Amino acid sequence: MDEAVVWLTIFILSVFVGIEVISKVSSTLHTPLMSGANAIHGIILLGAVLVTGATDNDVALVVGLVAIVLAAVNMVGGFVVTDRMLQMFVRKKPKPAAAPTDGGSAA
Amino acid sequence: MPTWVQLVYLACAVCFILALKGLSGPRTARAGNLVGAAAAVVAVIVPFIYLDLDHVPLILAAIAVGTAGGVVGARRVQMTQMPQMVALFNGVGGGAAALVALLELHEMTPHVDDVSWFTLAATAFTIAVGSISFAGSIITFAKLQELMTSRPVIFPGLRYVFPIAVAAAVVLGVRVVIDPTMWVGIVLALLGLLVGVLLVLPVGGADVPIVISLLNAFTGLTVAAGGYVLSNVVLLVAGTLVGASGTYLTMLMAKAMGRSVANIMFGALKGGSTLGGGEASDRPVRSAGPEDVAILLGYADRVIIVPGYGLAVAQAQHTLRELVDVLIARGTQVDYAIHPVAGRMPGHMNVLLAEAQVPYEQLIEMDEINGEFKHTDVVLVVGANDVVNPAAKTTPGAPIYGMPILNADEAQQIVFMKRSMRPGFAGIENELLFDPKTTLLFGDAKDSLGKLLNAVKAL
């Protein structure tokens, strides 16, 4: 089988999986879900590392490093900000002292 | 590629599916996010182990810089500014994807004959759509951060310039496939930036969250195409998952607002502006002081709070929660009615109230609480407007017509806390403000709530 068809198969199956796994999301979680999905596409960092690590051209190296910085911001920032949002959704049990909210937001 | 690497990548791809699955349920959301993060970190570490990469110190330094920037940005941002932060993260991801594709194009040009047309097409797609996502997200960020006007920006030739720019981008994309040279790729990227700007400029502020979600899906698809170009299954699966779920999520959000995605993106182009006049009205209303409102609230049996973005802007969530605590202590039944698009993004209001330690059980979603307004003595609307505007049900021409709203108009009394008579984000007048059952309490939300709190305590 043509290799492109294998990739196409993976692509199409992933489309269905992507729709199926989030189809029952409540509107409460739309924002964190969007943010989490946003962080996942930060995986382009892997692509940026692969091309930058294989180049022998100075201009390409600089462009690659810029791509790595941008992708790392997307990936790391995305997961951290999602986690911060989701901390708010943790059901507060009759907890007396434990306040896990980080100080930066207590304005 | 060694087998173990392929297996690790497969595991990472599965983890991303589980991450999205987890993120769609309240109890599993946080774990889902962590699973996704762990998979992403593992996937990035793998090439350092099995490949003999060049420039490793520089690459690690760049990752460190980006990580630091991301962590600082993510931790410092105010919860109210969350939507623009997500837009910014999305934009830089799209930009990174476009740059990666340009570099790949550079690698391919010396031996073009060995490269399939499909690979070239995927490269062109990534360059163009990544640039669109980057520029569009930056404009979205500027709109939400109020670095520029949040109203639709329309200029006379826009309805011609936009299709021409899109058509030119398609032609250049085809050109990349037929005759791949670096300069065509660079022009394609620049054109993508232009299309991104033109795409978002005409969108009104209230619809911007939908655009963020759509651009998020775009970036996902570019990452998927980039994965094909690089023959990397993790990128392909992760990108496709985000592209598909992001597109679906965009449609869910648009549905929650009673709009279609096409209407939101191109409504302003067709002339039917997404915003109305935005003028302050001078029709008579009934206003009252904090003491009067305190009496209304203090002797009510059932109170429903309708919080909106104005509450968050005034940073008044904490004062509101104190007020509710006092009312509950007086024996009043108090709940918060959460409209799906309260705040600037769906679910944004829940995050803001949760930050103020409002118990999750008091936040009631629209469908559950809408039947209760009939039996409610007082509805207190704090910094919200469009989500209780009956025009959504009664005025077919209104921009928000068809959007499900909270039935605040069915309550015995309605109290609006507002800064002024200016209309809400959608820019249309709210008939409910002029209803005989309605009382207005003018002033900054935090200030008014403070006074109201003291007045209720003094009862």
C-alpha cells in the first residue's frame, strides 16, 4: 500500500477520535478544554527540534531556534495555564487549611 | 527510526487521546491535562536520545527560554485575561509550525524531484495556515487586551481584498507544489499573515472567543500537516485530534450563542454588522441606592445572581461571595445562574467564581435554573447584560436573536448593577432595563457591592 494512504488512514481515524472524545463536554469546561487542546498542538516543538537539529545552514539555524522558542511557549505555557484554570474546578471538600491557589492571582 | 521510538510515539499519541477525553469531564480534567503534558515532554525528549542532533546546546537554550516565557506568562496572567493568553499561545504555536514548514521547504529544494507533490502540498498548507493562525491570533489578542478597538474593523474594499488575498494564497500554494522555491514559500507566509489579519479584523469583540477556538483548530491542522511532512506520527495524530476537536468545539460554542460559525466570521463582511449602535440610551429607568436594594435582597426568600464579565473586570467576585454568604446566613436561598457564554469565553465565569472560592454547587447552569426564575423574588444581575436580554427571544432582527438566555424577566424583581446605560458587548439595548419590575443600581460593581454588603449587614 502506498505510504501516503497509510498516513491518510491515520489522519481520518484521528479526526473521528478527536470529535468523539470531546462530544460530551459540558459548556463549563469549554475554556479549559480549548486551552488544553491548544497546549497539545504545542507538540510542534518536537518538529522544530527535529528540523533545527538537522540543519547546517546558519540562517535556517536561527529560524529554527526562533521556532523552538515559540513552540516551547505554546506547549509549556499552554499546559501550565490549563492546569491553573483546572485547579479552580477541584471540588473543595470540607478542607480547613489547604489552599492550593497560587499567590499570583490573589490580587 | 528504531522500533522502540515508534512505540514510544504511539504511546504518546494514545496519551493525547486520553488527555482530551479527560479534559472533557470535570472530575478527570486536571489529570487529563497532566497526561497530555507528560506525553508532550516525553515526545520531545525522544529525538535527543535516538538521533545525533546538531546544535544541542543552542536547542536546549531555546527550549529553556520558551519554557521560562510560557511559565511566567501562564502564572502571571489574571484570570480575566485568560482568553487573550490562550490566543497568544495559539498564535505562537501557529507561527512555529509555519517556520518549521519553511525550513522543511528549504531542505527539500535541493532535491525536489525526490519529493512527492503531496508532501509539497502539505508543506504549503502548513506555511499558509500557520501564518494565518499566527497573525489572526495576534489581532485577537490585541482586541481582547484592548490594544485596539474590539469593534469590527471594516474598510470599504474589504469584501474584495479578502477573497483576492485568499485566492492569491491558493495560487502561490499551487506554485509551491509545481515549482518549490524558497521565495515562493516566503511570499506565501507573508500572504498568510495578511489573510489572518483580514480574517479577524471584521469580527466583533463578543465573537472573538469563537475565533480563538477556530484558529486553535487551524493550528492543530497545520501541526498535523507538518507531521506528515516530517513523517512523524505524534505530530500527525496530536495535530489532527486538536484540529477535529477544535472544529467541533467551535461549532458547540457558536451553538451556545445561537449563531453559525459562518455568520460570525463573515457576518460583518456581508454588511449585516455583528454589532448594533452602541449608543447610551436616555429613556427613563428606575434607579435606587444600595440601602433600597439591600432591603429587597435581605427580605427575599429566593435570590438568583447573574454574574457577567463586568463583575470580573471590577474584580468584585470576592465581595459578591461575601454578600451571598451573608444572605445565606440570613436564611435566603441564593444561587448563581451561569450562562454558557458568560464572561469572555464559555466556562470563563465558572473559573472566575471558583477563584473567589464560590462553592461549585452554587453555580447552576442555564438549562437547570431557567425554570426557577418564576419562583424567584429577586434576580441580581452584576455586570451582565446580553445574557438576560429578552430581545434574543422577541426581536427577530437583533444580532443576538436566537441565543438562549437566562429567563431573568420572569422573576418578581430584577436588580441590575451597571456602570452606565451603555449597552452590553453585543451593542444592543436591553428592554429589561426599562421593565417596571427592574431597579438599577449605578456604579462600579465592586464599590456598589461593598455598599450593598454593609447595608445588608446593617438590616
